[in-house]
Amino acid sequence: MKSLFETYDMNGQKLRNRIVMAPMTRARANDGVADAGTALYYSQRATAGLIVSEGTPISQEGTGFAFIPGIWSEDQVHGWQGVTEAVHAQGGTIFAQIWHVGRMSHTSLQPAGGHPVSASAIPARDAQSKAFAFDESGMAGFVDASAPRALETEEIARVVEDFARAAVNAVAAGFDGVEIHGANGYLIEQFLNPRVNDRSDRYGAGNVEDRTRFVLEVVDAVVARIGADKVGIRLSPFGKLFDMPHHALIEETYLHLARSLAARSLAYVHLKDQGPASAPALSEDFLRAFRKAYPGTLILAGSLDKGRAERFLQDGLIDLAAFGQPFIANPDLVERLRRDLPLAKPNRETYYGGDARGYTDYPAYEESIEPKAA
């Protein structure tokens, strides 16, 4: 009988349990470099079987959030080395999520104040489509994402190379592997969605082979540099985040992608369900179809609790269960789940930016209980 708390062999990497700490932006790197606070934050949570780091941009062009640690410069690689060493010292395993936001950026974050790039010039204009950037007075906060420009066909190879170089940098920084961020309305999904991708070249053209060409070129370039056993990818089928409208080809697109990824023997595929537990975006029928097309290690994130995660494990729908926000306020989440202890609630006002408050000051369960009077 499968359990969240048993070890798991992830394509040759031995994980201490089946619980994954999902990637979460925290915006605590004021100069774009991971520091001692970052190292403490991740090491506090290193009892997870696998940690996936917050999204770490592959280039300045790929940045859509102020105060996040990148992975394109020597200083950034050095900063992440302190993080991976701290996690490994606790017996943990950590992958870097490598990230290009595409159109979900702002001119204040772009090289020379230029336009963000995307699959097309179609802007994200729903109420959620904000970048955490700088306003006209230089103050940081959520602002409307700037209008993008479409990447020229000949530019795409440069972006693919940026992903590959970031993967090499991640391994140099001591990460056990990388997760390519292909979810949540960012650049890769902008190519996958035919209502955003209106290209007429070999990266668009309305058919699934062309719309998946970019993501598969990224995967192949990263695998060529660091090996398939060190590469995962995150996807969010049926997600709507950042003005990603649903379309009639969602299932066809993602099942084609599942079969294509299965042929590449990756470390894992990580699915993000953007719906609440009461109304999941990913139906169990879709999960079964995806599982059939992709028999490798499959991670699911999104509104999971212990019971739902273990049911999916028992049913063979997933291999690993990812938890995001519960890890913020519960650095000892694995132990709390194991012992069915109460979970602390995170303070949403300290999710992004700031100092140690709401970041590294959440106590473990025993530390949070006041001592009894004698």
C-alpha cells in the first residue's frame, strides 16, 4: 500500500518521501541573488522528499517579478550554492525551477526598458494579469503587464539556449536537477495556447506539433546539457491564470505533449491543478488519460490534503504529491502530516517581499506550543 511517507526512486534519485514542496515566489532577494535568508528558508523545509525552488529567471528578459533570485549570472549561481548546500546538509533534494515569464512582465524589469516578449503581440488583460514591478515613481508593487512583442522566428533559438544555459548554471550551483516552468500562463504556455499563439511560422500554424515545438526544443536542449534524469517540467492543463482562455484543443495538446515527454525519459512531469479542491480544473478522467500517455513519475499540485493525495497514490494516478502554501507556515509539514497535527495558516500579507517575517520565522509544531505552567 503506497504511502506519502515511504521512499521513492525518481529515475535514479532516491527521495526520502513522496511529498514535494511546490515552487512558490517569495520575492525576498533584493538584489536578485539568493542569500542566507533564502538558504535558511529552504533548509527549514528540507524534510520534503523533493523541493522545487521558487521560479528563477533564466535571463533579465525572462523576469516578471521584482526581488526574485535569477540564475543567469555568476553572482546568482554563487548565491544559490549556499542554498543547495544548506538543503543537502539536511539530507534534502532540491530542483531549480527555471523560468521565463514571457508577456507577464513590465518594461521596468526588461533590458533597456523594452517590451516583454511572447509567442504573439497579444497582451494579457484580465484582472489577474499583473507583474510585480516598478511604477512611474519607482515604487515596487503590482502593475499591469506591459504589451508584449512577438518573438521573431530566429530569436527563439536564443531563448532555448537561455533555458539550456540556466540548467547548466543550476547544476553548477549544486541543484539536483531543474524543473522547466511550462505552466501558469508564462512563456511556454503562451506558445501552447492557440488563442494566444497566432503565429504563422513553424512555432504556430494552429496545429499541435507546431505549438509544442518550442517546449520540446527547450526540453531537448536542457536534456542535452544535463541529462534527462535531472530534468522535470511543470504544466497546467485547463488553467486560466494570466488570461489563458480555454480552447477546444486543450486535451489534444496536453496528451500529445504527454506522449512526447514519455519518449524522453525525464525525471518527472509536474501537473498544477489551478482549481480549488471543490472544483478541480483537472478531472480524474483527464488525469487517467494523461497517466496512460505518460507512465513516468507524475507529480500533482493544487489544493491537495493528506487524504486526497493518498487516494490518488493508491489509485495509481500520481507518484508524488506537491504542497505549496501549507509549506509556508509549516516548515515541518511532513511531520505534521505524518502525525495528523494541526496546520498553521500563513499570513498572506507577507507572501511577497519584506524581511524574515512570514518567511523564516514560522516555528515547527512543538516550538509553537507555549510551555505549560508548573
